[in-house]
Amino acid sequence: MTTIQPASGIADMGGTDGWGTAPTIDPNEKVFKEPWEGRAFALSLLSMRLSGTNLDAFRHSMNRLDREHYIDDGYYGRWLYGAENLLMDSDIIAPGTVEARAVNLSGGHADEPPAPEPHKPDYAPTAAGSLRQIDAEPTFAVGQRVRAKVQQAPGHTRLQHYIQGHVGTVAIIEPPQVLPDTHAHFIAENAQWVYTVAFDSHELFGPDAERFTLNTDCYEDYLEDAS
């Protein structure tokens, strides 16, 4: 389970055009608009436990979706498809199982693939959650100018494309956490410091952008000194 599965990039849409009009958020919106959304939420959480994976692997399972499954089928739709990816990754279910089961539950007939032999990742977290204690001191200090590295991750990453190559200022030093880039693929936890970095909107989006400061969290591996 150390195969690096490439992401579609669908989740990294910040600063890009062509996605349609952003919906207006109803402040009184229910957590689950329909009963199936609550079930999808529960099934997604259970899929991580059943497949022997982790939260970063689950995020990556959704980041591998295409536009139809990630956006058009809604928030909990992508959770369902992500859960399906996790279960197939660990051979809990075979490809085509969900589609065949849906046909059978709706009164039709389809042969369901036989259940494969489970193949869960050789992975055991060193502690609960993502926070860790490390001996290393932070490389960067509050107020220091840093640049987000330019890199093309082969698989999962939390380094947004639109901040790559741009300079910001460290605003907060956050507690150390496992590095999603390796944790999602069960390679290593690589726990490291996380920094809240403040970027000027003109730095990111050009001089015609509305003036504001964007704060985003960056793992230490994502940054380099720019002072």
C-alpha cells in the first residue's frame, strides 16, 4: 500500500476560473439536508476503520475523483465516492460491487463480483490524531518572510498550487503534525512544524485583485526562507 496514486487535482481549484457561480450559503442550512447524507457521513468514517487507513488517505481518495463525482454530486456525494475508493484500495470490495448492489437493491439483477482477499496497508499510527511531539526546533520564526516551494506532488499534498512560488510572512507557529504527503500513502508520518503564513492578495492574484490578506497553513517541507 505504498503505491503513489496520482490525484486529479480537482480539489486544488483556488484562484482558478470556470467552476460556475459559487452558491449562496444558507446560515440555517441543516447539517444533513436528506437522510442519505447522514448515512454517507457515517459510512465514510467507518470506511477508514474498515480499510485500515487514515484521514489523509481519505482526503486523497476524494482528490482522485473527476469533476462529476467531486462537484456535481455534492458534498456528501464525494464522501461516498471517497469511501468507495478506500474500500477498493484495501480490497475490501471489488470494482463494480457498488454498482451491482445498487441494481439488485432497486429490484434488478446483476452479478456481484466475489469479495476479494483484504489487503490493508502495513500501517500503525504512533499516536491518535495528527498532532505529534518532535525534538526539532521550528525552522522559521513569526514575522519571517517565506516562499512556498514550487513542486509537483506525485500524489497527495496540501500545498495549494496558487501559493506556490509566492512570498508571505509567518504569522503563527502551529503544533507539529504528520505530513499528509507521506501519511496518505502510508510511507511515514514525517511529523513537522506547521506555520500559518499570511499572503497579500496582490502577491497571489495580481494588482487588480481585491485587497485582503489570506492566511493558510503550510507544513515546514512546503516552505523556504525568502528574507
